[in-house]
Amino acid sequence: MPEINFPKMVKIRQKFEAPVIKDLKGELSKEVAKSKLKERIKPGDSVAITAGSRGISHIAEITAALVKEVKDLGGNPFIVPAMGSHGGATAEGQVAVLKSYGITESSIGAPIRSSMEVVKIGEIREGVPVLMDKIAFNSDAIIAVNRVKPHTSFRGAVESGLMKMLSIGLGKHAGACLVHSFGSPGLREMVPQAARIILKKAKVVLGIAILENAYDQTAKIVAVEPEDFEKVEPGLLEEAGQLMPRLPFDEIDLLIVDEIGKNISGTGMDTNIIGRLMIRGEKEFEKPKIDKIIVLEVTPESHGNAIGVGLADITVKRLVDKIDYHATYTNVLTSGFLIRANIPLTFNTDKEAVATALGTFIRIESAKVRVVRIKNTLALEKVYISEVLLKEAEKREDLEIIGELKEMLFDSAGNLWGGDYV
């Protein structure tokens, strides 16, 4: 391998259009007041509020505010983990996931009732049952809470949102496995089909849809009547897609991702951001086009679930050493997209990993490789770009150069200097 000259890097800021809600509690209260919730629950009713495994901004605050709204109407709210197979597909593991997001019984003012037990409430077609969390099904009312955004594994009229929360989140491990077993086409068709049956058979009384902007802030909260889920979600999905962040360039030779994690994306890193779906039979993204991806860490909030590492080309030993194989395999086997848990080429240090990646661009001088470094696929306001991209960035009104060109630095252990993303 020829001598590697690591490119100099500079920090830039991306400028996104980003509406944001300043008063979360006030906005939620306003939306609930406009809804028919007060007509749908009676004093003393047990009200199951869903809480998923995604890293939704301010989710603990939003959940606590919703608990208070239900109490003010005389209901007895409780939280039910609605996260399919996540948390190692155990009741205790799912409570631990919620705790990592700040959702505890004391913080939100309501009990958490976690179980993996499901009941069959109908069939999509012969031999394909619709399964649902038993505790939620037996409650007097259910409020579905979820972020609406483009899914990381399929395209459809409804993707990640309220209907998916019903069909997969409340389906627990058994229901999630069943829906995912049909692959991307099954997800596209069965998520809405299963949700329709749940809306018909279970006591769903409201949906709280959350949209986030490119800075991972709450942009919109919408109370949706259950009979309107399927009608309203497509519009919210389109709006959410327009609010998503993006990488600063569509053509990238090497993307360095400091961390992947379940609190960042259901697939560890968002496939919509990196432009890699990697599902047989599904069309890949037209952009961005990224030649090589390196991932360096898995977040503590992931509890060792390193799903998404297989979307990268190269990783390092310190990430691999943190993998909880039971949690990761449970998640990936449920999804059915096994390649996403494959361990890529693994090196002892970041320096070895980056040098190897740069060395693969045989026809490009290593110092001129188009490199972008990000903290994760959720935090994309401030990123690092290599020197060869600087002239392009200087011509763009949506990009601001906020740092100076510096050498790519590694410590004595060969680990890449921790990026300053603030």
C-alpha cells in the first residue's frame, strides 16, 4: 500500500430550514384540547400510552405532558413499551430502553407496564394473524405516540409513524417478527393492513404524531383521531421528509461516522442519510453516493445493539468489543435484513481503519479524497470535510466555514481525535 497522507479537515455548519416548537407542553395541550379525547375516555378509564425505542427529542417531556392531560380528564394513564423486539425482546430490557430516554415511573408520573405477551385480535389473511400487546389490548383506551419519518427499510404511503407503532410496536416481538418476515414488500403492505384491524378491534382513542426538524428538535406535534390515521399520515410523512437533515455533498468518497446507535436510528444509522438500503430486491437511493463508510462507536443508549454496523465497509475493534450479540441478533432476525448485522473489515485502531479506506482510492492521491466526518446521522448541523471539498463549500450559501484546516489527528492509541460538534 502506498504511503498515506491523511487529508486536512475543516469544520462547517449546514443551514437548514427548521421550524421548532418552543412550548412543548402548551402545544401538546392545545392539540389534545382540539381532539375528541375528552369524549373518548371516561373518568377511571385505564389509558395505555405507547412509548417506543427511538431517540425522539424531548420524548420524556412529551410523555409526561400527555400523562398529565389524561389525568386532567380523569383517566388513569400508564406507559406500555411499544418497540417490537427491541430491548433484547424482554420486558425488562424494554423498560431499560425507556429509562435511557428518561422515561421512568417517577419522571412521567405514571406506571410502566411491560410484558411480551400478545393476543391475536384478527387476521390480515388466512394464516397471517394480527398480534397485539395483551396489556394494551385489555386497557380501556390506547393513545399511540410516535415520530413520523421516512422508514429505513421500505417506501410506502405510510412508513414510520402511528400505524407502524400499532402494527409493529404493539405487536411486540412476535408481531414484529411476523410482519418483518414478509420483507420490504410485506412491510409496505402489512403495516397498514394490520393497523386497520387494530384500529377496528382495539380501543385506540388518539394518536400523537411528532415531526422533527434537521437539528433534532421538535418541529410539530399533531393530535390525530384514530379514524384519520391513514388519511393524515401520508401528508405528515411528506412533510417529515422535507424537514430531514442531509449530508453536505451528494458525491462522497469516504464517510467517517463517529457513532451508530438505536437512539439515532432503528438501523443504527439512517439509511435515508447514507443512501444505502442494502435490501435485496429494493431499489437503492439515487443520492447520496458514498464509496466507503467507516463506523467507530456504538452509543451507550444502544445497550450493545449494533444493528447497522453491516451498512458500513470498515469498523474498529472497540466497537466490535461492545456488541451484545443477543440484542443485535434478536433485532436483525426480527427485521429479516441480516446483512445489517454483518461485521465489516475490522481494524485495531481508527488510524489503521482510515488509512486502509484512503488506500483503496488508488487513482486518487489520499490527501485529495472527498472525506466527510459526522458525529452520527441524526446530528448533521456541524460536520467536518476534507480540504478538497473546501472550494465547493465556499460557494454554497447553505454552508458556513466555521473552523480552520487542521491535520487529521490521532492519539497515542491510534484513535481519531474526538470531533468538536458543538
